[in-house]
Amino acid sequence: MPLVREVSVDAGREAPSDFRDFFEAQYRRLARALYLVTGDRSEAEDLAQEAFVRVYERWGRVRTMDSPTGYLYRTAMNLNRSRLRRLAGRARRIINVGHEKSGDPALVVESRDEIDRALNELSRGEREALVLMEWIGLNAEETAAVLGIRSVSARARLSRAKARIRRSLEIADE
């Protein structure tokens, strides 16, 4: 039996007659909204696709809701929040690498202070490239899109940032 039902009007909006119609009516709007949230086109498209997969899995129940579109957007926003939590956890793990081994709180404070000083010596652009590419894991093209620069510039900023940090940490070790 096809997933077809009568189209009703609720608050001036048509309810979708089947999932394909729903997808075609909502995908571009959702992807654009997610782009505004994430600032990254490919991330926005991935989130939109995942949200539609989840809605499709529950389509029998979702299509009868008062607002299937609201459910879709809530699902997409929840997926984005989960993505941000994963990225934040990953960044925390990267920043804290090696600290668990030392056990000495003074060494932990000292190394965090050294890292903080090294990061403060970077320009804003170098710091942004370092965080996006090394800590969050974006590639040069994604980083360039986020920063509004060319990918070669993102790679150059990362290279300069790494060189400065190496020099700074070497001086601190001396």
C-alpha cells in the first residue's frame, strides 16, 4: 500500500502526501538553514541527509504528526548538537594529551601555560587555521570555506602556526 494520504491544510501549510514529496519540498530549505548554523556546505548537506534518513525510518509515525517539518528540523538540530559535542570532546582530548600521564598538577599547569603562551603568539588567522585543521579535523578546503580564504592560504597559515609553536615551545624548554 503506497504511503499516500489526503492533503490537509493546517495553519496554511500543506501536509506531505508521501515521503518523496516531503523530501522534495523540504530538503533545500533544511540544507540552507543548516548551512547558516554550521557555516560549512558539506557539513550542512551531511546533517540534512542524516536528518531525512531518521525521519524516513519513522515516516509512518512522523507523517501523521501535526508538524512533520518541525520534527525534521528538531532532528537536524539535535544531530548538529551531537556533532558539536563530539568535536568539543575531541578538542578536549587533544588539548589534554599527556596530562593524564604526569599526575603532577604543577606540570599540568606549567604545560597548559606554555601552550597558552604559544597560542597567544599566533595571529588570529594562524590560530583559526590551527584549530580548524589540527584540533577539529577539517581539511584545507573546508577550513578555507569557513574562513573565506583559498585552501592554499589555509595550508600556509597552518604551516606558519606550527613553526611558531615549535619555536615557542623549544625556547620554553631551554
